[in-house]
Amino acid sequence: MSLGCKGGLTVAFTDNGFTNLPGYDLYIFEVGSSKEAVKVEVSSNGIDWLFAGNITGGKSAIDLKTENISTETIFYYVR
């Protein structure tokens, strides 16, 4: 999928979710000749969003713990 400049993508986990566990919680892989920075947000309901971190493109990992996100919350959406 090509998002173009300033494009966006929301992904929904429909049969599972993810939480803030020790270590990296999200891995994002970008393919293509250009690597672009991305702001990543997570949501448990698809309406209320929390900043999860910024990535630089290519292969990136985000640890939700560094953003002070509760370990009790189950997330079903990433954008």
C-alpha cells in the first residue's frame, strides 16, 4: 500500500489486541526506496488515541512503556 505524502493508515485488530508489556510492543516495517518518519498512535476503541511514539522509517520498534501508557489497557487499533 502506498500512502503518499502525509497519508494515513489505521489498522484494527479484530480477533485479538495488544498491551504494554516489558520490551518492545509494536514493530513497524516500511518497504521501498524512501524511509519516512511516522507518528504512531494507539487506541482501545478507535475514538480516543494515545501517542505511542515516533519512528524514523524502515524497521522500527516502539516500547509503549516509555510513553507512560498503562499496562492494564488492551489496544485494538494502531494508526
